[in-house]
Amino acid sequence: MFTDNELKRYNRHIILPEVGLSGQENLKKSKGLVIGAGGLGCPVLQYLTAAGIGTIGILEFDTVSESNLQRQILYSTADIGKKKVQVAHQKMSELNPHIKFQIYDTKITKENALKIIENYKIIVDCTDNFPTRYLISDACVILNKTLVYGALYKFDGQVSVFNYKNGPTYRCLFPDQPAQNETPNCSQIGVIGVLPGIIGTLQANEVIKICLEKEQILSGVLLQFNALSMRFDKINFNKNTSVSPIEKLGNYEETCTTEQKVNNISPEELKKLIDNKQDIIIYDTRLPGISNLHNIGGKRLDIEKVLDNKITLSKDKKTIIVCDRGNDSLLITKYLQMKLGYTNIYNLTGGMESWIKKGY
């Protein structure tokens, strides 16, 4: 049953013959979990909330940073430093007070995935790294949950629906998780700001179609979009019978962890090298303009050119890679060491943020 306010709110849905009161009732009865409240999660949450999905789970552990605001338009400058899950919950509650929200201020892990996911009908993957995608996919297969997938890279986006009515899964398309040194793009290679809005909206559209029990769901179809060419392509794929059945969760290593040995150098150690006028090379991976702030003599290094093997670095001199907080530089250092065989590359731990805190 709907209140008078709900009937007014959802009027443009209800007057559609393809939706009607019964369809809107389906939306109200549905339960969806949005994992990640970043670039993809923001439009997904906004449109599912506005559409009247009755129960929405929001799982996110991160805080709002200034670099998020270029694409995560749910947040504002005043939200910087706040927990995304709390801000999203507040703003979505204001958008539609008829929705029941469950918030999870945590990372999704092997330990909590099954317990959280089992409470929802549809899972929306709005994450940005391979280990988490495989974890979510495997949990959905074990629990027989439909998974709506989205991914971004620079100007390209993908959308698909996995495990829908026993249809193909994520592993049918991508059977194995890439090795750590094969995915050097987990840390902001870059994405055009509007792309998450486009792809996230397409994800929300699939969720709504599933709730309305419509045909032509993107099950067995990978929809690809390029924001430069404005071209959409569809790749059809079938259930891969060679993929082993998923009966329990496996191991999902974080692509950007520091578990593998990487050459690191502390701010104190680097300061000594500079003071002693050691013959070293410093590369700064921060964006142009930002790299001029608190510069410690580093040359600007374009991450994309490194990953595309368009730059050859010295293999003789001690070379320090610097970024904002040590994340990008760690990734590049790992890639250069483990993929290209550099042994003279060092990551500045904590990045320029740590350097500045030391008062250097």
C-alpha cells in the first residue's frame, strides 16, 4: 500500500503501463545493497533512492576527499573529511524519507561478505579493484544473488549483470583474478568526471529493470561505452562450464597492499640524502600544478607514460618516486620493480603529506 505522498512522488512511474502500481510495489518490496559510495555508487544511490527501492544498504569505509569532488557529485566541499557512508545516508534520507536504509561503515571482507550480502536480493558492485570484485562475485554465487556490475577506466566504462536466474557470472567473463603486478591501475590512473555518472546510471537502470521483472537484462552481455567516441558496444558471452563451481570464498589479495617487499625510503632518510647532496633522482607523480607545491626537487613523472612503457628510467642512480600520500608512488615502485626489473627505485613512504608533517 502507498500513502498519498508516495503516490504523488512515484506518479511518473505509475502512469507508465510497463510499471504501474504493481511495478512500483515491486520496487518498494525490493532490497538492494550498494557496495561502494564513490564515483559509481553516488548515481546508483541517488537513482535507486528516487525510484523507491524499499530497502537500500550502503557499504563504504572511506572518507570524502577533495579529489573525489570532480566526479562524486553526491558530496560537496563541506563534506571533505566526513565519512562517505554517513553523508550518503543523510542526503539519501532527505531525498526520499520513505526508504529504509542500512549502513555499513566497513570494508567488505572475506569475513563479513556472506553475512551482509545474504540480506539483499540485488547486489550492486560499485568498487574499483579486482580483489573486491572477485570477492563480491563469489559471495553472490554462493548465496545465489544477482550482481549488477560496473567498472571504469579513463574514458571507458562497462556494465553487466551476473548470476541472474542462474546466468553467467563474473568468472565466466573473467575467470581468474589478475596477479598483483598485472594491475598497476588501482590507484587513480584517472577518469573523466562524467563517466561514473553515465555508468552508475546504467547500473541503476538494470536494478530497476530486474525489480520490475523486465526482459533484456544485461545478463550474458557486457555493455561497453567510450566517452570520447560516444560509442556503445555489446559483447555477448555464455556461461563458462570450465569455471570451477564456487562453494566457498577463497583468497583475495589486495592489489595495493604493501605485503610484497618494495624498496621504501622514509622522509628522514631522503632528507639526509638531499642534505648530503647525494647523486639521486626524484620523480613527482602528482598532477601538474600540484607538483609545484612543496616541491623537493622532483621532476614531473607521468604515470600513464610509465605504465605504457613510453618512459625509460635510469637503472643506475638511486631513484625516489613521490606522490601525495605514498599510494601512487608505491604502486609505480612495485610495477617498476616487479614488472620491469628495476632495483634502484624507492617509494617515499607517506608521500609529500608525510614530508610536510616532518617540517621539511
